[in-house]
Amino acid sequence: MIGTVFRTDDVPAGDRFDYWQELVGRTRSSALVSDHAADFWAEQRLMELGPVVVSQMSFLPTRYRRTEKLVRQADPELYHLTLLLDGGLALDHAGQTSTFTSRDLHLADSSQPYDVRSADDRQGGLVTGMAVDFPKALLPLPPHRVRELLGRRLPGLEGVGALVADFVVGLDRQAGTLQPSDAPRLGTVVLDLMSAWFAQLLEAEAALSPETRGRAMAQRVQEFIRQNLHDPELTPPVIAAAHHISLSYLHRIFQQHTQGEPVAAWIRRRRLENAHRDLANPSLRGTPIHTVAARWGYRRPSDFTRAFRAAYGMSPRDYRQQALT
């Protein structure tokens, strides 16, 4: 497991708001104000992925102000990326004033003052989101270009923005199954995805190293495959065309970032793993095996049976009987 969970419920009620300010200050030093300070509630899961810190936060409506004085007192030289999952936020930063709702992202700079506050102060209404804090020096883009992104609403529902959002949320969901040895590699993936996304928004992809572009593309390809495993026409040429890259480049970057596993083999393994899981699911007991096979891209039941037997040493029917009894 990676990550540490902090809850205000773990301290006396009178100390909770100060405790929360101390927790937030470890990565985002700011002055906090809340109408709920007397009876505050918040929760945070913190994951340290090398130099990248990812956290999931839920809290009662609060205002976070990083003033010029706080910047002068201490500047960790970090960028802060925030993904809002529930509730509403308003942000004043770098001359921009923006409001955010679910699945919006925004970028802030610890070297500049900012004022972020809850835009929906419903009684008991929680704000929930993900935060990524990382050293500015690790972003391979010119600082004067990155300033163009500060304070803006960055949509997380499509394209690489959606991939960044889904990956960060997935980290939180899988925190209990991840090992400390996974942390540095996952931090690198987060950085690569953010770098590729910011470069795309700024039309500055040329500033990225080939390694960063390759890792980000490999992640995009893998996510595309996961979303289209049901399609029997999902083949390497189709994948390459969808990403506007050559077939040879697809094979090269994919094998570099999947420990040498070819694209077609990765697709086949993912399909079989999903079918294997469905066949052992009691709630799908009444679903015909050929329907399970079709759900994961197998047009002909005989092809599915042959592939399943080769992978697991028994037929789908025998495995289902064994798993469900």
C-alpha cells in the first residue's frame, strides 16, 4: 500500500480546523478561513510518488489564501494541479478569475499569490478533489509559457486532460494495492502525462523530450485500448491511425513501456483477463459464455475457447463451473 490517510475525526473537535491547516500547509501553505471552523470535517489521503505528491481531499467549504507575505516567507517552488470531483470552487490567480465544477482542473504556482474558495457553500456540502503537487523544475516547459495556463479552467472530460484526470483518480482508488516500490515509476507517469497535456494546450510539444512524448503516448494508447476492447476490429493498424502515428512507432514505444510485450499480445491478455473475471462473477452466472466472449471482442466462440484454454489450461465452461462452485 502507498499513501497515508489523515482525518480530522482523529483529533479533538476544537483542534480540527488548525489540524487541517497544518496538513494542507505541508504542500500548499496558505491562510484558511471557514464558516465551519468550529465544527470542521476533512479527510485526506496523501501519496508520495518520488518528488510528486498526489492527494485526495474532502472538506467542508473553506477559503485558501496564499498571500504575498506567505510567498515571501517560504516558497517551495511547486506547481499545484487540482482536479475538482464534487462541489464548486472559484479561483483568483495570475490575473485570472475562474469558477470550476466537477471534472475541471486548474493549475497554480506557489511563487504567486492565489485565492481559492468554495463556490457552493451548501449546508454540509463537501468539496472533493484530487491534488498533484510537483517541483516546477521537473516540468520540461518554459516557465513563461506555463504562466499562460495559470488560473484557467482546464477541462478534464476529453483528450489527454481526461487521461490525466482518470489516471490520478485511479491512483487513489488503487492505493491499497500499490507497493512502495511502484511509487517512483508512477510519479514519472504522472509528470509525463501532465507535461504532454500542457504542451498540447500550449502547442509546444516540440519542447518535450522524445522519452517524455513516448511515455505519454504509450499511456494514451493503453487507455484507448482499454476503452475499445469490445471492438473486434481493434488492431495495431487501427490504433496507430487513431493516434496519427506510424505502425512502427506504435510498436516501438509500446514495447519500450510494457516490458517488451507486443501490442496484439497486450490486447489479447487484457481481453482474456476481463473475460476470466466475468466468468467467475456470480452476478453474471446467467450470461451465456458466447455473450461474455463477444463483450470482450471475440466474434467466434471457438476462437475464444481456444485462446482461453491456451491461457488458463481449461475451457471457459469448465472454469466457470469450478469458479462458481
